[in-house]
Amino acid sequence: MREKTAATLRQAMEAAHLEDGMTISFHHHLRNGDFVLDMVLREAEAMGLKGLRVAASSVFPCHGRLARAAERGVVAGLDTNYMSGPVAAAVARGAFAEPVRFRTHGGRPRAIDAGELHIDAAFIAAPAVDPLGNLSGVEGPSACGSLGYAMADAAHADTVIAVTDHFLDHSPERISIDHGQVDVVVKVDRIGDPAGIVSGTTKVTRDPVGLVIAEYAARAIEAAGLLRDGFCFQTGAGGASLAAASFVRERMREQGVRGRFLLGGITGYFVDMLEEGLFEDIYDVQCFDLAAVRSIRENAHHHEISASDYASVGRKRCYVDDLGAVLLGATEIDLDFNVNVHTDSNGVIIGGSGGHSDAAAGAEMAIIVAPLLRARLPIVVDRVRTVSTPGRTVDALVTEYGAAVNPARPELAQRLRDFGLPVFEIAELRRKALAMAGEPVRAPQGEREVAVVEYRDGTIIDRIMA
Amino acid sequence: MRIAKPTVQPIVKPSMAGSLESNDCLVSLHPLAKEELREGEEVRVEVDSIVQIQFGAQIEATARDVLARFGLTRVLVRIQDKGALDCTLRARLEAAVLRAGGDDHEA
Amino acid sequence: MKRRTMLFVPGNNPGMLISGPVLGADALIFDLEDAVAEAEKDAARLLVRNALKTLECGATERVVRINGVDTPHWRADVAAIVAKEAGAGAGTVLLPKCSTPADVALVAEALSAEEKRAGRADGEVRLLALLESALGIENAFAVATCSPRVSGLFLGAEDLSADLGAQRTLTGEEIAYARGRVVVAAKAARVDAIDTPFTVVDDLENLERDAQLGRRMGFDGKAVISPQHVRIVNRVYSPSDKEIAWAEKIRAAMQRATAEGKGAFSVDGSMVDGPIVKRALRILQTAGRLNQEADGLREE
């Protein structure tokens, strides 16, 4: 351990023999509280490096330095699964010399495993490092739980640099990344701001329309016959998804159903369901709150998994393949059920796939939950501005007025009807929205390609113009 | 509601209706002096909407329609829109017009 | 007509008005009275008028709570919600602070005038009397029977308690008499009895208890002040599977007896008479399992 500790970040970076045009990678477990990406870029600029490619599993509003580094030529390319904040705005301005490559949470480790995304140096924010050099996410002032998104980087990068603010004098309850994969360890003052890392508490929505959508979604899952022993489930961490989870939980209790696992980004709400005995296990690629961090540290049935195991098609099997149902959001969905989570109705980048298309592809029933209108804008459009998740992998849209089922699944539509749920053609939902809101003018599209959207299997399924 | 439709006339006083809550809009009317108007201009409409690109033109058209029905001229209409549907926008415009008229429209 | 849940929606809030129809209530009450500040009465009236025209409410009853006859607003409220500009308009007017048949007569007359002006049938808009004063409770039966427009009595416990000098409690002992009186008067007049809302938004446990109490006492439904309450109150006021099964059994036995030309019949060893049949049919009606013609039940 001693010999691989660098005194400063600069020394660690020098040890990696960084050169212009190289690819450096980062994980996003510290979310909007991450200091490491900016810290490395500041140092890279000071070292006079140019044309770097940043492969960050996600980019948040705290990563303003990345936008600046792009404008100054320090960074030329960006490879990510999700972005929001000033970097998204910089992409639209054309600050990056090369089009951004959007991947999915499963597609990124697939590309790394396959050698398509070669990483010269991985900078792994590590909340705790033990005397052997093992990395752990469950201890230290910046504890974030799972380090699932960093695992492919640790396994394949030419140089692996762990950046930490907390040395342990013991072995932690959970080792996320083995010391055998780590080349250099460097200690800095702080790797992150705990307030931005975990949201603290996650609450079920109080929005009445959100609750109606959530209840319909839960009933759709029941109608599909999925609420049986062995059920595997994933939702997002938003208030509406949690509301749907709460209705699913109620039904499981009433019917004495015991599910097999909960998957994906984990909140305290999921932890409660595990502890209540409604599910056997949690497979956790990302913790969203402190309750999840505590649980992954203490509960042997709360497992840390890599992004590859979570969702990579390069694996013979991944966890999303076992999902019974997943609830996902959308900024737009079109008449062919294609979903956009990359851009808003003005064409501005506001997110990215994350695990959206992975979970949709794997789940037996992928449900998009969204209100019929969002600020007068119909959620159902003729053609989505950006295809994030192909319609063939989406089974149903659930709105506050009822559901629309993919015509490829007539038996599912019948089950929902038999269960007493209002079921519409998706075009009917569009007509309903237009009758209330009027027909929106489509925002013009730019002429410069600023990003490409790579599907989980490596094919390019769309391009984003600005 | 029954409203006696006045002949073409300027409004009496500035007025406001609505709010900046989501799904609502804030409409304000200001009388304009003749010299503040451009050649051939009778009504000026300013729209600031969260769905400007998609609905800005429709919002302006609705504003002009409502003012025309009341026969109002020499007026500046400002609309700050937070995603109001057309029925909401019309209600806010009409409320602002009635308030600007200075009549007791309760009667 | 089902009135298990009658949900109040603030009349000057476009977001809530628009989402009203999807919240699962049997009736929506667009509120022009307490939910609207004095300075916004004019704007709310226009907004509700336009909402009545635009919103697709389906089978949901459209009720408007107008301002009381002791205010300068009520007449314009009536005009706006019946006018052509309101499209299909309000189906029902909820009249607050209704204390005497004279209050009803005043509004009924105004409705007739506005119906005529809008080209609607006379008497089309129905009335619900909101009884929320001691005098209103005392006059319950007279109010319920004074006009064919009156389709129900609606208890308002908050104002009533103030009028009585009583203290509101979660368990509602202070309004036990008023509840009983309203139910008896409504049933005697063959109109609906609607229970007062439960006003603590987050106390879902006591909400359920309060709703169950009302249902046991004979109310037909309950006013609801939060969308969160709709699901629970709908459930409380819906027949249980056990009740439906019992009612189906009575109906089947009745149909057999009719076919065999028998007057009296028994189910599970007990004689079944008129009131029991009526109760069974009412359960089936609430559960939406009634074939009006075949079962010969008329709306009362």
C-alpha cells in the first residue's frame, strides 16, 4: 500500500503518464456532490494537457469545470450515460470538439469490456480505502454505498487511480473494488459534498395526478399477472415512482406475495420493503439515500453489483433480464412507443438514458409513467425528437387518464381491460391531449450534430442536433 | 355571464388577473396613449411563456380575439404564461378586461 | 346517481380544476365560496365557467358551490355557470349557508331565469342544500321538500359547530345529532344525504373511521377536501364483496320466486320481505351491478 500512495493528485496523474488525447474516466456515485472530476480537470489544465476524452458514467450540475475545460480545449470529447446542468448547455453550444457519445448504464461497461471504450486512466472517487488499498463505498464522510458503475473501469483501465479522503485502519464491511486492481492511491481534502451525494430522504409524491398515475401503474402490473412469488421489480427514485412502489407494496402485502429482488438505484423505500420481507434481495448498482447506504453496509441480502452485471448485454446474463416490471419516465413518447429521455421539447439536452433502455429491454413489462400534459405539452407526440429507448421494448404507457398498450402486446391490453383499467390506443391519448391543449408548434432542429445516442448493444440509434 | 359589449374604446385603468402558479398565467392590461402606438397598431400583445416556441403564437391570437370581442383598443396586454390551457387564458383575459373597465361587473 | 365521494376543487386554481376529472371522485364540487379570496371572486367565476365548458367529466357529476345568498356574488355565480359560455354547464348547484326554504326558492328562481336564457330545460340544474347552521338543521326536512330541484342534503359541520358553540372533535360526538337529523330528513324526503368532510388531510386512519361512521348512519356519500381521501372514502361507501354476494343471492332467489309465481320466499332459512329486497337492490346499484329494467328499480 505504502509504495503506491501518491502525495498529491498531480503526482498520481504524472504516474499515469497522461498525454494529449487520452481517455480518462469517472463514476457518478457522488452524484451532484462530486469534487473529483473537476479536481482532475483543473490539474489536467495546469499540466497543459489538451484534447482529453472524458468517459464519465454521468455528469451533474456540479461539474461546471468540465464545460470550461471543453471550451479551453483541455477536453475534446465526452462519453456519458446522462447529463444535466451547465455541461448539457455547453454541449448544445458546441463547446466539445467532437459529438458527445451517449451510452446506457449497461452499454458503457459492455463497451469497456469489449475494448470499444479504452480507458487510459480511471479516476475512482473512493469514500474509503483500507490499509491494503481495497476501495469501499460504505464508510467515510463521503460514503455513497455501491460503487457499481466504477467496476468496469477498475477492471480494464490502463492505470487505476483511487482518489479518497478517508483512510481506514481496518477492513471495511464491504469491499467494492479489490486492491489488486488499483495502481495508485491519493488522498485529498474532500472528494465530495455529502449533501449532494445522497438526497437524505425520498418521499412518496403528494401530487394528486402523480398518485393517480401511480395507482394505475400498480394495477397494470397486477393485471398483467406479474404480482406472484418471485416477482422482480425496478423503479426510479422520483416521488411518482415511489408512489407506484407504495401501491405495489400494499398489493403484495394483501396477497402475501414474496418477490425475489429489487434492482437498480436503491432508496430507503426499497430497503423498507426488503426489511419487511416482501423481497428476498436487493441488487444495488447505486444508492440514492442514507438509508440505502446503511442497508448495503449492514444487510447481507443487500448486494452490491457492477453495472455489467446489472445491465450489460455482453454478459451471458444480467439482472435486468429477470425483471417482471419496471416503471420508467419520459419527456416524450411517440405513436410507435419510442421514448425520449435525452432532450426536452425545445431540443435541449436534459438527461440521457441511464438505465432506461436497459431495464426496458430486460423487463417482461416496461411501463412508461407520465402525465398526459406537462405544462400544456402533450406527452404523446407523432415522432419523438430523440429516440432513447426503442418502442419495441416498451409495453405500456400509463397516464392519469388510463393506459395505452403497445399493439405488439394485444394479450396485455386485454388483461388490463379485463381488470377494469381504462385502455386507449396511444393515438387516442394524443388526440385527447391535443383537444385540451391545442397543437403545439414543433421547435426547429439545429443543423450541427452535437451528440450520438448509442444503444446498449453498440448500435447508433439517433443523433442530437443543436 | 352577460356583459354589455361596448363599442371600440380604450380601457379605463390598468388591471391584472391570474397568477404565476403552474398551469396559470398572469395577464396585465395597460392603457396606451395614442402616441405610444405604432402606425396602424391598435393592440399590443407581449407574451412570455414557458412554452413560447410551441404556443406563443396561439397565446397571442387568443389575446387578440378576446380583446376584439370586447372591442378594446389602445391597450398593452402582457401575458406571463406558466402553461395555461386556452380556457384558462381566456378566463384570465376576460377577468382583466372586466377589471380594467372599472364597472361593477357583479351587477 | 352515485355520490360516494364529492370532491371540493378550489375554483381559482387552474391546475386543480383541470386535474379534477381524473381523481376518481363521483362528483366534483368547483368551489367559488370558501376556497376563493374575496378579491378573486370575479376571476374564479370565469375560470369555473370555462372549465365547465372545456373539461371532459364523463360520468362525474359537475357541482358548483356558489356564494351564499347573503353575499353580492351569488347571482352572478348562477348566471355564469348556467350560461351558454359554460357549455353543458353545472349539473348541480351546492347552496352554502342554506337555512330556510326561502333560500332555496331564491336560488331556484334565479336558476329558472338563467335556464330559460341559456335555452336549457326548466329545472335541469339540481340543488344540493348545504346545511351548516342550527336553523338549517332544524329546517332540514322543509328544505329537502321545498323544491323538486333539491336532490340532497349536505352537512357542513365546521360552520355548524361554530354556530352551535360546539367544539369539533375527530370522533364527532358534537355533530351526532345533526348527522342523524340530516339522514332522517333526507330519507323521509327521498333525497341523498351527504356527510360532512373530514378536514385533517394527513390523518387517513381517522378519515376512514369517520367515513365508516357516516355510512353506518345511512349517508349516501361524503364530501372530500383532499384528493388523497377519495380512494378511501370510495372504498368505504362501496359495498364489500360479502355484501354484493349476499345481494346477488337475494336477487336470484327473488327471480326464482317470481318465475314460480310465489309471493314469499326464504334465503338461508330466513324469510325475505320487501325492505330486504330493496336493500339488496340498493347494494347492487351502488356496485354498478344493476340492470334497471330487469330489476325493476326506479331511481327514487
